[in-house]
Amino acid sequence: MDTALAVDRLQFAFTVTFHYIFPQLTMGLALLLVVLKTMALRTGDEHYNRSARFWAKIFAINFAMGVVTGIPMEFQFGTNWARFSKAAGGVLGQTLAMEGVFSFFLESTFLGLLIFGEKRLGPKLHWLSAFLVFLGSWLSGFFIIATDAWMQNPVGYVIGPGGEILLRSLRELIFNPWILWQYSHNMTGAVVTASFVMSAAGAFYLLTHQHQAHGRTFVRLGVTAGFIATLAMMFPTGDGQGKMIAVHQPVTLAAMEGLFQTAEGAPLALVGQPDTDRMQLDNPLVVPRALSFLTYRRWGARVQGLDSFPRDAWPDNIPLLYFCYHIMVGLGTVFIAVMSLGMLQMLRRKLYDSRWLLWVLMLSFPFPYIATTAGWITAEVGRQPWLIYGLMRTADGPSPRVSAGNGLFTLLGFMGMYALLAILFLFLIYRELEHGPESPDDPAGDSVEPAAAH
């Protein structure tokens, strides 16, 4: 691979991976904030308002970090990927502009009202501000997913006289069939992340005997939302996304599953190590015929292996793709188990006293971030060697005048700055967790628990 191309890819991968640490929590947390504000509005209980104020502060810190890290990422389209931007800017400029104008400003404006306007707005308008923050954050996710979905499955375009890609139909761009499952899977994943983070904070407070009424609320809401979201990640969203890949990118499916030979009644590999030289999966543990059933709902269905495609059409890093996909699926299975146990204990009224499970919930919060990162690597590495699937190869997209040295210099600069930002972020989050959700004006503070918590 060309050295400058490798550095450009590494830099974008680093900046986008670091950036997405923050939006995945804000998008999921936005929904949970609406739930807390709805409970406050329906019950009139200040306990839920204090809970919402606490998580709104966490939301605001993540939102600020997302803005700071997102702007340099988007500028790389022009600095490092000029040929790609010149070729496809007439299409992708539409969704990226709508993300900024429609969703970012909606979210940021009403976030200010959510944080600072509670006393002036009153309960109903403050609930509305929380809902509009949620709407803005989920619209933002939609337009970004629409951009990526077009790169995965380009639709609604024509090729101009100079070879540039021109938008033919905005409707086709927005209603790309790839969007439905990718967007629903991604946003459900954001809810999973927020659920585990909220559950972890609640478990921490219960284990340390601090803010225990709020701790019970956080655990209860986190486990309830997490139970629903983890199941939805598997079906229908994960299943639908898998079928979309099978139809539009069958070589990607073969690489993800480590299926080297086309087979009728193809097995599903649980573990194994792909060997692309010998065209086999080493040390496999498989479920016979399961891949055929999961993909086509027939045990004997024919599934194309990598041998059905020329090598220059294969994803260029099959081991990375294979392992990231299996990390995502494996952790997703663990998430279902953890949240199912949490739901079971909650129904048995033993959740808050199950210290072992509270420890599990508290220590589990990093893993949704790992699973989401692995999922995005699966999506983006799986599309290779195409930058725009079937239209532009990745090797044809970078800026011709940006050398490997230039790219490496800026990559090291980003790493240094983002290390400092990570330290600042952790400090701010620690400070909010240490302060807790209690109102300093309320000496009774956390002593009263709403009846719904029982």
C-alpha cells in the first residue's frame, strides 16, 4: 500500500474513532433524558428533575468534546481526501450540510435551554427542550449515517461530463435502503452505551452507599433500557443489517464470517483464525449450516465464499475485519446476558441488593465502547477496497500533494492534543460523579425515594 495513503487512512481512523466515543453516549443519553423528564412531568417528583440535571451535565461535557473532535475530522475531507471530495462532494455535501444546519444547531440551541433554562421555562417547556435536544441528536446521527450509507450503497447519482459524481435525486439519497438498518442498528447501539453508563453510575453509588435513591433510579432505568436495546441490537436491527450486507456486499459477508469456500448449508464460525494464504479458517469452532439459515432462512441455502470473488475485490485486511466482527457479536451476546440478569433480578426485587451484579454492571461500562468501535471498523474495513462501493477505490481518493510526512506530522499532533483532551474529559466526568445528583439547596437531598423505585 502507498505510504501516504496508509497514513491518511490511519489518521482518519484515529480521529473518527476518538470522536465517536462522545456522540454515541450523547445520542443514547438524549433518549434517557427525555424519559427522566417525562417521569418528572408526570409525577411532579423533584427526584427525577435532579436526576435529569445530573445527566444533562454529563451530556453537555460529551457534547462539547464531540464538537471539538468532530470539526477536525470533517476538515480531513478537504485536507487529506481532496480527490474524493472533488468527485463526490456534490452528493455528500448535501447530507453533511443538513447535519450542521438542521440538527447540530437544533441540538446545541436547546441544550443551552436544557442546562440553564429550567427555572424560566417551566416544567412543560423544559421537557420540550429535552425532547428537541433528543430530536437534534438523532437527526444528526441520521444525516451522518445517510452519508456513510451512500458510500456503502451509492444511489441517486449520475456521472458528470468530467467524471464527477452528481446528485440526481435527493429523495433516493435520503431514503437509501441501506440507511434503515444501519441507522436503527447504530442508534440502538448508542442506547446500549448510555444504558450501561447510567447503570454503572447507579451501581457505583449503591456500592459506595452514596446518593442511593438516585443510584436505584439510574440502575433501574439503565437496566430496563439496556435490556430492550440489547435485544433489538440482535433482532431486528443486527439481523437486518446482516441481510443488507449479504445482498449488496456478499464478499464482505464472506470475509466477516471467515467463509473461504462457497457452501450450501454454510457453517457459522464462532471462533477461529483466518488464513488467507491457505484459504482456510484455523482452529475453527462452528455451528453447522447456521450461517445459511441466519442469512437466507434456509438451512441448505448457498452462501458465497471468498473463492467466488477475485482477490482484488476482497477487503484488504481480512483478519482485522473478521476479529472485529466477532468481537462485536461476542460482546453483544454478553450484553444481552448481563441486562437479562439485571432485568430478572429487578423483577425479583433483588437487583439493588445483588452486590455481585452491581459490580458486573459497574465494571461493564467500557465494553459497549469497544463493541461499537469494533462494529464501525467492521463496516468501514468491510467496504474496502472501495471508498465508494463500486465507484471509487480508496487508493484513488487521497490528496495528491499531501505527503506521508505531512500526514504523519499532523497525526502525531492529533494524538498529543487528544491525549490532553482525554485527561480533561476524565477529570470533568470524575468531578460530576463525585459531586453527584443531589441538589446543594436541598438538605434532605437524596433521602426520599419515589414510590416508583420500589
